[in-house]
Amino acid sequence: MEIFLAEYLGFCYGVKRAIKIARENADGKSCTLGPIIHNPQMVDRLKSEGVGVVENLADLKEGTIIIRSHGVGPQVYEEAENINLKVVDATCPFVKKAQLSAKKLVEEGYQVVIIGEKNHPEVKSIFEWSDKKAIILETEEEAKQLSSCQKLGIVSQTTVSGERFRKIVEQLLEKSSEIKILRTICTATDQRQAAALELAQKVDVMLVIGGKNSANTTRLAQLCKKYCTTYHIETAEELTPEWFNEVEKIGITAGASTPDWIILEVQEKCQTILEK
Ligand code: SF4
């Protein structure tokens, strides 16, 4: 039996950067606005190092508020300033690009469409930067039903799959004579998805490691399921020896918000199970 790791897996550039920024500000008075990444184990570790979490700005009376990689709308910066909080911005530069693209398109008179998940915090932040004027589309069906308009500007959630983006854009091409497409998908997502798909076709079982609340990890698991038995786990404790009965090859991948130490623990526990 063999274990294979996907060519690209785990922490992406934006997450590494956000955690580094949070650690640099770990003084016991700093909090992130919402969990810094969708990984409960990492959030707990940061808490023990002196970076707390608040859900609302009003919950922090003083100190530093750290904006997580998903970003927030412009009003949050204003609100923080009004209540004299220091703002440390760990918004991923790729998310920032999507936010500012939406803002610019609105200023240029485009009806902005965001391709992404309506309830995802990153999409909400891009929506806020569009002055709340964007239309959020999740499916091809929704795109088909969109009314025509003069100028259409398209941006996307950074973690949308390239395939979904293409299919929705195809539906939108008929909707306007002037369309500006800004494919604000980040390469980390594409790389992880392509590497996971490649591996899923070569193994009997895939383990996808990452927060159950992580959109990009859930997407990886959905993609892998098309090719082989796939288990989405958060930690090594969830591994069950029965999963590996009559299995020759095990593939491992992890979402962009999964820490290296958890990937290593899963790898080691798999090894132990296989050696028994
Ligand atoms: S997945 Fe991409 S956009 Fe999202 S935080 Fe990572 S690098 Fe940034």
C-alpha cells in the first residue's frame, strides 16, 4: 500500500501571509474579526498565542482588529476608525484585487456580477466594495435568468472553480453588448484543484483534509468524489482503519487553509494504520 501527496496542497500564499501578520500582532489585545481562516485547529492555536476572535467590532473596546484574508467591506474600516481601533489588514491581495475590481467597474458604469457563493464572507466583502450594487450568481440557471443590460462587468470569488466560472460566463455573454470579464480566481485554488483531480484518478481512496466550514476544502472533496472514494476530514483522529481495507493507493490533499502539521499527522497516522 502506498500514500501519495497532491503536488499542491495546504496553506496558500494568502493564508500564510494572514497568519504571519496575526502572529506579528499577537499581544493579547489583538483580535481577528471572525476566525482568521476556516480551520478551527489553527484558530485555537492562535488564541493560545494571544490573538483572539471577535464576531463584531463592538465586542472589542480597545486594541487591534485584524482583518482576515477574506476581507471586509469599506464601512468596517470606517467603523473601526470611529471607535479608535488600530486596523491591521490581512486581506489576501488577490481578494483585495477582486474587491477593487468590483468598485472600479461600478464607477465605470458597469452592472457588476460576482460569480460565487452568496453566503461566503469573501463574496459579501466584494459585494460591499461594489457599493452593494453587484448581483451575485451561483449557478448557470441564475445566469440564464439575468436581465440584459448595457454594460456588464464580471468578477469572481477567488475560490470558484475555473469550470464553473466558464459555464456561468458562457450564459452571460448574451446579456450585454459590452462585457468586461475580470477572472479574479486565484492560482492557488486552480493548482490545488488540478493536482487533487490528477491524484484522485490514480488512487483508490482520497483523503481531503481541512475545515468542514472551508469552501475550498469542500470543493476539493466534491471534485475528488467524481473519481474515487473520498473522505473529508479535519484531523487525523477521524481516520478509520476500515476505510483502507483492500486499498492499494491512498491520495492526500488539503485545502488552502489547512496547516502543515495537520497534514503531517494524517500522513503519519495513515502510515501507522497501514503497518498494522
Ligand atoms: S486561496 Fe488564493 S485568494 Fe484565497 S487566501 Fe489563498 S491565495 Fe488568497
